[in-house]
Amino acid sequence: MDILPIAIAAGAAAAVSAISAPMVSRLAVAFGVVDRPSDRKVNKRPDIPLLGGVAVAAGMFVGLAVLLLVHPEPDVVAPRIEGLLVGSLLLLGLGVVDDRYGLGAWIKLGVQIVAAAVAFFAGYQIDHFTEPVTRTVLELGPLAAWLATTVWIVVVTNSINLIDGLDGLCTGVSTIIAATLAIIAFQGNAVAGTVLGVVLVGALLGFLPYNFPPARMFLGDTGALFIGYLLSILALEGYARITLVTFLVPLLALAVPLLDTILSIFRRVRRRAHIMQADKMHLHHRLLNEHDGSQRQAVLSIYFLTACFCLIAVSFARLEGYAVVVFLALILLLTLRIVRNLGILDSPAQDREGTAKET
């Protein structure tokens, strides 16, 4: 694998993202696409420009274009790129409209399902699993494959969106996850996955200085939905044959946002609230309280937690047989311990009390 063209593309992505961010920021202010503080939001500073995702997208697209120009085998590094571009542009447009006007949850879900269908028919699919111990293959029919792929893309996309609650949180966590998935793709000699991951890392790093606390610009739904969609595709890219192990690896890399989403649903069901009802009991809210309101400390703590899970994911990718079961059991015990230490499994009464105090 030729590293130099990939490095050039990543550098171009970072440069374009960094250069375009101030211009997009001024555009967002001019059109009134700015953050409006509310009781459920951590940010209390008015008129912070949104649309940071446009800068990240610009960096990503230019980086890919540069790579296709400088790589000696462009067809190898970006197969099915049309589907990736169409689906990501759909969610980018959805985010822009949502940041400006605000959209209902069902409308956003509908567009996400359409974008997932675009990815599926472009070839990004979960079509069967292989059990790691006996190597038994479970083939999925077309409908089951479409359903599994759609659920995966929608869940990952929304998980990244939900974690976007503190300055620099979504950008930094996504950078760590994208780098991890790129490393895993590189280990598996999946050129396209490596390329997508590295270029996305470059685009995110170019934007991070504007977004790190105290942020001068937010990703908005524009960025969170766009990045979440790309990460869901990146997790699938390179796995032509999905085994239990290779499917668990991206799950581990995405453990922090996915865990936060699952626990949010569990918390709301337990309180008999609507699963889409917002609250202030996410992981980042709890860590913010632990660090006496310091966004920087809370964000760095979640960076560290994400990096730990990502290191586990890289190690997990090389396991086979019964070692998978043992290692997975240890990871589940560790995760349960972390969840309990954060008080996320408190009783419903404690949940209501915590919500009242925070609001």
C-alpha cells in the first residue's frame, strides 16, 4: 500500500477544513444558523455558528479528489465512491436544513433510511456472519441484509449525533474512532477503508482547533450526521465477509457513542418517557458534573475512554476461537463496572432526581 498519496490527501483534507472553517462560520452567522442556548444544552454562549460540518465535508471531499488525482491506481482506493458521496451529501443537506429551521425526528429518520438504502445498493452491506469458533456461516437473505445494514447505519449515525453535547466532543471522539477503523482496515489490507479513514481523520483534525473548548464553532447536526454516516460506512468497508469478530471490532471502536445511545433508550423506557425525549443525563453530562463543570476536563476524559476501547478493538481484531468469548466477557465486565461507577444504572427515582437537579 502506497502511503505517500494517502498522506498527501489527508494533508489536503486538513488544510481545506481549517481554511474553510472561518468562511463557513461567517456564512452561518449571516444566515442566522447559530446555536440557541436552552435549559437542556450545556452551551450558554449565544450565537455560536453552526455548520462546522460543511468545513469537514469540504475537507473530506477535496482530500478524496486529491487522492484520486495522485494515486497510481484510483479505482482501487475508492470503490463504490458514488454511493458514499450521494449518501453523505443527503445527510449533509439534512443537517443544514435542520440546523437552520429545525426538523422533526421522524423526518430525519426517513432521510437517514434513504441514505442507508443508497449505501446498501452501492455495495456497503452486512450480508452474512461467520461464527468464530465453529466457523459456521449464516447467510442473510436480501431483505435481512438490507435491514441489518440499515439498522447499523442509522444507529451509528444517531449515536454520533447524540454524543455531540460538549465543545469538541464529537469531533475528537470521531477522530479517534476514524483513526482506529483506518488502522484495522490497514491491518486487513483493505485499501479503500484505510483511505477513507485517514482522509476523514485529516478533515476532522483541520476543524478541531475551532471546535475544542472553548469552541468558536460547532459541528451542528450538519457535521454530526455527516460524520456518523461516514463512520458507519467506514466500519463496513473492507469487510467483504462479515464474521462475528470483524463485526464486534467496529462495535468496540464505537463503544462510547453506542453505549451512550443504548443507555439513553434504557433510561427513558424505565422512566416511561418517549425514547426521543431529550434529557441531561448522557455520559458527557455526568462527567461534566464530575469535573465541576469543566468542559475541557470532561471532553478529555471521554477522549481517553474512547481511546481505551479503540485499543481494545485493535487487539480484538487479531483474536480467534474461544479467545474471542473470554476476551469479550472481560470487556463486558469492564464496561459494566464503568457504567456502575458513573451511576448510569441508578434507580428510576434517582434518575428523576438527577434530571430535576440538572434542569
